[in-house]
Amino acid sequence: MQPGIELKAKKKSPLEKFGVYYLDRFDKKDLTHHVFDIPDVVLEQKIRRISIKGIVLSAITGLVLVWPTVYIDLLKQNEPWYIHYAWTGGVTLISIVIELYLLFLIALKAVHEVSELINLHVHKKDFLQSGPFSITNILARTALELPDPEMEVLGIDPFERISKKNLLILGLLYKLKITITNFAARFLLLKTVGKTIAGISINYVALPVECFWNGVVLNRVVKEARLRLFGFALSNHIADNVLHDHLIERLSPLAKQGCLCAIGNAVVMAQNFHPNMVILLLRFQHLLHTDNNSTVKYDDWNVFLDILKRVSKEERNLLLDLFTVAVAFDGKISQVEAKNIKDAYGADYELYRPRLLQLTAHMRAGRLNAAAQLCGIDLLAG
């Protein structure tokens, strides 16, 4: 396990193990390219092709495997209810199992192809090679849309401001999206055109609904995989530049503490433990050789604001650089972040806010090189 991580649940879910197993089994090419050598336009085209292929395969899978359920439902509708529902339930169960298995493989393969494009093998020397935030585990959870494990990193709890009840309700609604859409579509058709369209039962509306949602999910999975892979690549890029410029040796002890406070507060205000932020946090912990037993509260907003007042102007610029990167790293700005960033930026708000908005937009849109240009961390200027 990575240093500094305290998991609240020690075991991986069976689905995550399933994802890791297949990601490890997929052929890995002997690649030598560096992702930052690929222009953003080319990178976007290649990822779009991967996404389109996955969407088409997911839609076909949904079409083929929902059809038997609808067919049996109509075929047995005049049978006694127990025979009707026994047949429909049995066929539905078998179809769902096969469909989920194939959809998982399609998503895992798409995520794997994006990772090959990013070529993370160039970071084999990186210390994030195992545990819940190894890139393989991150990608497995991304492909299968599994939640990241609840944990504390360096004493930082990102969920302390989040209502667990709200998270549960949102999760249940998300899982019911296909059923709700299918019911709404059938109800609308029933009220407007009747039970059949050109002699075809409106029950078959389940087919295009399933195709649509499978495509939507696959597209979202590829975008999230791209964001997480870019975050991994940029974290290494930033860390390499910090090492190359010998920045750590030039920082005061208070500024070093401020580095982790900058990232830690971005994590808490984002109200999620996005893997990009975790990796950035762990990379800086590794660079700073921070003791896991430190009593400093790295997620205390007032502590961070106090550090910004006490460090030198150059160190303050560096901390605001790092804070800006951390806030933008999950590709969005939360309401809590938007409300509080002015306190951190102070008189430099109009200087940093445009950079924050641009970097967030680049991360969300998949413009890696453009994002890298805005990820500079230095002691010279903001």
C-alpha cells in the first residue's frame, strides 16, 4: 500500500479484482513514445476513435442481449402469470449476466487502449506501482464505474463535508437510469401511438434505450479514464520538473508544509477523493519526505491561509501555483472551491482565476499539452 494511505475497508471488491485481472492480461505493446510528444489534436483524434469503437460495440451488445427478454415477454404474455414471469425472469437474468460481462470487457479494453496511448510504462520507476492507487487499480475502477475506496491520506478526509445520505440517493438514481428511461419512453409511446408502431410492440423500445445508455456509459468511462490518465502523467511531469529545478531544497520548512496544505485543502473543498488529487498529494509527500505521523492538519483551511501570509512572496507564488493545479486536477470547480479561492488568492485573484478556469477546461476537454503549460510550479512568479 502507498505510504500515508489509511483505508477504511481493507479488501478490494470482487469487481475491482475482475478488472485488474483482465487489465493485466491484455497485451501490452513495447512502446517508447512519450505522451507529451503527441499534439493535443492528434491525441484527441485517437481517443475519439477508441471511444467510438467502444460505443458501437456497447450499443450492439445491448441490442442483441435485450432482444431475447422482450421477445420472450411478448411470446409468453398469454401464458399463466407464473409461466410468463418464470420464462421472462430466467431469460432476463441470463441476458443481464452475459451483457454485463461483455460490457465490462469492452470498457476495460477501451480504457486499456487509452492507457497505451498515454504510455504510462515510461513511469515504471514510480513508487505508485501497487495498492489502491496504482494505475491498474484506478483504471479498473474507472472502467467498471466503481467508487474509489473510502480512506484518509495524511489524515485528510475528503468526505467530511459530504452527506452520505445524498451520495446513496444519487447512486440509486444512477443505477435506475435505464429502467426509468425505458418506463418513460413506453408510457409516452403508449399515450401517443398506442401499443404498436407499424405492427411492432412498443416493448421493443427497450432496445434503443439500452443501446443509448450503453453508449453514454462507455463514452463517460473513456472520458474519465482520459482525465485520470492525464492526471497521472501530469503528476509525474510536475514532480520531475520540481526535482530537476531543485525547488524542494530551496523551500523553507513552513513552505514545505504549505505544499501539502495546498493540495489537502483542494481535496476537501472538492468533496471527493479524485485519484488525480491523491496521486499529486502522494507525489509531493514523497518529494518532501513527510512523516506520516505529523500532527499538522493538512486539510485545515485557516492553517493554509496563515502559511500564505508568513512565507516569502516567492514561496507564496509557488504555493498558489500548486493550489491552482490541485483545484483544477479533477476537471471541475466545486461550489465550495469557488466560494473560498478568493481568500487564498487575495490581491492576485484576477491573475490566478483565469489560469484556474483555463486549466480546468483543458483537463476536462482532454488537452494534455495545453494543461501541462499551465501546470508550472516555480519560485519566480505567479
